[in-house]
Amino acid sequence: MNTPESKDNLRRVLAWLDKIGAVSPSRLAAETQMLPQETWGLLNQLSEMGLVIIRDDPDSADGALVIPAPMSMKSLEEKLAGKKDDMLKQTRGE
Amino acid sequence: MNAPDLRKRFRIGFGLWVIIIAAVTLFVAVPFPAGSVAQWIIDVQAQARAGAELLAPLLMVAGLGAAVGLAELSSTFSDYPREAIATQWGQYTLWLNAGAAVLAYLVARIYAPASTNSIILIIAVGTGFPTLIRTKYTIAKQFGGDGKDDLTVNIGWLYEQFQSLCKKQIDLELMAYRRMQVDRLLGRYSTVQELYQTAVYAIKARATLSDDEERRQLEDLLKTIDPKVSPELARTDLGLKILELGGVSLIELLVGARGGGAGPAAPTPPSGAAAPAAAPTADAVVKKLAELPVAELVAMSKSLLKAQEDLDFVEKSSQPTPGLSELRQKAPIAYYLVAHVGADAVTKELAKRQPTP
């Protein structure tokens, strides 16, 4: 389950990716000042949501490259709102 | 062997034709006054005028035939019209159209009454003959049929075969040319990251793409860099995508921006000559840092960084984490260090720490 803080972090990572485009996950961690394990966790989460692609890149210092999907920021908001709706439905027993 | 530079060939060929036609027209149309030049030049000019009068109808008909060929080439290969015209088989198409039109005119001239106006005959042959050799006549048409059982005479069959052969051969020549352009680009932009960024730029910079088209192109681009695709293939596909989006002009601009000429890579200095010491790029410095052992990288970072929050980041990032490789721990520290201290300062520090032989 995404806490408000982790949602903010997802938004922060994606906003940064939207701005810069394709980037090494390690550079993303350095730029956002997030710890490597936290950054990779968020990226894996975004990748599962289909909002970023993480692929091998021999030219990158950490051997990986993360690329945002088009309209990923809008999609993230939709997905986060969708999750909220699902949680409300679950609480109501719908 | 390199594929010929078709755009250059087109420019040179076009320029030469313009110069030749202008020079001949000027020579024939403006007679030299008697005594102003050598007599033999005046004689040649008179003969050239007589020859031009004789050949003018043929040249006009040939021009009309070639224009039809040009239109066919440029519409078939609308992404590379100049290059298609400059290919060997593109030239054959033009010459065949021009030559066939001249032959048709000669035949028409023999059988047409002597009183027929030359201009009308030129226009009739120049426009009618290309139409004729591309025509399929339907003599009897089945009621409501799909056309398969109609009685037809396909006069254009022969030209269709030639056109099909030309199309295939031109496409092969253009394929080699496209590959050459992609190689030039990959020689200067070698990483998936920068090629991807360039492709995104090319999509966003295209003024004629609608929002839907832009989105579709960006989605196609994501398929190109699918994690299952190898980096080598992704690079080539991205290169082709950039060429498709921006054309040869964008490739020339990009290669030019990196100081590139026609070759696939920057020239290397001759062996023995002292190469200018190029400043290492930030990415190269990061890679060097990431090769250091964790302890050494942390020690170096602590010696260069002063702010407490920077030191905290380095300290926390260096803690071993299950499921995260050492390289993926070190690389963020390396990026952080280069971003906060600068590539030059890090390079100097690395040089200090290198053991002297």
C-alpha cells in the first residue's frame, strides 16, 4: 500500500524523469538525494505500473537506464486515484 | 566500401546540369558580333544554333518524358526524393523515360503530316506517350465483376515490370545510404541514452505531428528500447528512428554539432603525435569512481564533500543493502560526488590517489 509519503516520492521521481528523460537510476538517486535502495524500490514500483522502462545499458555507470513512458505523470495520478477508489470500495465492502 | 553519398551526388549532378544548360543556352542565344572573337568561334556558334534548332523538339520531348519520370520517383520515394533521383536506377528511369519519349516523337514525326505544328506534336507526344505506356485498356467488362475476368489489353505491362525492378533496386541503394547515415550518427552518439533523448527531441520538434501522432511515435520509441532488445540493436533502431523522423538534414546537424565530417568516427591523431588532453566527461569520471572499492570511494567523498547532508547521503548510501549490487551502491555516490564537486576536482583527486610508478 502506498503511504502519502511514498506517493510523493513516486511523484518526485517521475517529475524528475519527465524533466530529464532517459537517465541512469544512480544519477536519479544522486539528483533526488534519495538512497539507492529507495530509488530502486520506487523505480521497480513505477516499472510494474508501466510508467517507466528499466533496461540494460552498458554505457551507464550502474549498467541500467530508466526511461519514462509518454504521459507518465498523468497516468501516475490516474493510477494513484484508481487505487484510492479501490481502497474506498474495499472499506465499504463493495 | 562506403555507400555513395547520394545527396552530394544529387547536388553535384544538379549543379552541373544547371551550369551546362545555362552555358549552352547563353552560347547559342547570344551571337558574338563579327570580329569580336576568333572566326572559328563564330562558326561553331552558328553551327550550334543550327543544331539547337534541329534538336530543340527532341530536347523538349525528352524533357517532358524525364519530368514524368522525376514525378514518379519523387512521389514513390517521398522521404528521399533527391537521393532516389541520384541513385543509379533512378537515373536509368529518367533516361528511359526521356529516350522513349524521343523515339515516340521521331515515329510520330515520320507518320504525322508535314503540316502538323511541331509544338502541338511535342506536347501531344510528351504527355500522350507516357500515358499510353502506363495504360491498361479494358475492352469488355463483366457486369458487376471484380475485374478479374474482364477482357483487357495491358499496354503498360512492360513499363510496370521495369518500374518494379527500378523500385526494388533504388530501395536497395537507399537502404545502403540510410545505413551509412545511421553509422555516421552512431559514430558520434553511441549511447542508448543520448540516442533516445535525440529521438524524443526529434518527435517533439516536428511541427507537423498532431498530438495523437506524437504520442504514437513516443510509444513506438518505447518499443524500440524494450528491455528485451539488446543495446546494440536498440542503438541501431534508435538511429533509424532519428533518421526517419528528422531526415538526413537532422543527421548532418547532429553529426556536425559533434565535429563530425563524412566519416563514421572522429579522426584519431597519428601514432606518436601528442594527442591534445581532452577533459574527461562527467560520465567517464563517474565510471572511474564506480570502479573504486566502496571504502576508498567513501573516504574520497568525505575528503571532498563538506556539508553534513552530503556526508550523510554518502554514509547511508554506502551501507550494504540486500538485493542491491555493490556497483549500484557506488554509482549514486559517484554521481553525487561529481555533481557536487565537479568532474575536474574529482579527476585531480583521482590522479593524486593513483600510485606513482
